[in-house]
Amino acid sequence: MKKISLLGIITNPKEQFEAMKSNPTISWAPLLLLFLLAVFIYAYTDDPSFFTFAGNSGVHIGLSVIFAIVVLTIVFLFLSLLTMFTSWIMQGLVKLFGGRIAFKQSFSLNMNLWVITLLGLVFHLILAMLFHDNPEIQYTSLASILPVKGFWEGVLSCVELFEIWFTVLLAMGLTTLANLTAKKAWIIAILFWMLLAVMVGLASTL
């Protein structure tokens, strides 16, 4: 039985979606490594002193590391649970549009597509680190070009290269896994993008 490859999702997504249909697994280790890489780059870009332990005791450093591990674990688990919830919603939408997808397949699709989101995050953070810029800037989004603030800044930050890539792959995955027409799969994928854009927009007003 063919295993899911995150690299394959980038180079040959159609083959990976076919594999998910019969073997809906998740590449946890690479996803976790990408997640940790993104977090540490963000921490370093935002505050390089985060990694400076000079003058601190071994006990203090040990407690700081343990605290960081606990927090990162909680965040990763929270994001995984959130993905489970969105996968359940997706399963319902697929059914509404006349398709059929098992929850395990929906969850596998959503979790494995994290690779695109995380790659985008790492890409932007590396640019921010190189340019000594704000780590929250999305360089490949409309929000980095147009002078908008608040709700619309959040919405336009989702009109972004990696988000578009994610949406395209989501539509492709739904076509394969849920036996939907391309039109129906695209409608669901765009609905999910719109939901994300509204949520990010609202968060930007806080």
C-alpha cells in the first residue's frame, strides 16, 4: 500500500490523492518538523535574544526549554483538533454536493495539505529574517501591496500565492477523493478559502 509523501503532494499531487483514497494516512513527522522550523524562525526574527541564554543557570534554561516544548505541543494539538473540525465540515459539504468522502480521508487531505501552508510560512519568515522586517508580513499577498488596514488587510492577506496553491490542491483532492465534478470541488474549495479570509479579517480587527 503506497504511503503518502509530502514531497509528492508538491511534485505529483494527483498520485498522492489517489493514495489517500485507499490509504488515508498523515505524514506527521515531516509536518511537525516544518511546524517547529516555522516557529523557531519566527521567534528568532521577532526577537533574536530569545535564543540567548548567557548568564542564565542550567535550571533556568532547562525550564525554558520544557515550557517551550509544552506550549508548542499544545499549539500543534490545537491546530490538529481545528483541522479535525474543518474536516468534519468538509465531509458535510461534500455530502451536500452529492459526493462521498470518509472522515479519515477528509482529515488526511486537510492535514497533509498543511505542507503548503507551512512552506509558505517558512518562506515568508526567511524573507523577513533576511530583510530584518516584520515576521507577520505576507510578501506574496495583496495585503503587502495595497494600503489597507483592519478587516480588509486580513482578507487580502489570504489572496496570497501559497493560499491559492492550497486551494487548487484542495479542489484537486476533493475531485479525486470525493468523486465530485471539478466545478463542485472548486465551489467547496473556494467556500473554505472565503471562510478563512473572513476569520483572518475579523482577527485583524482585534
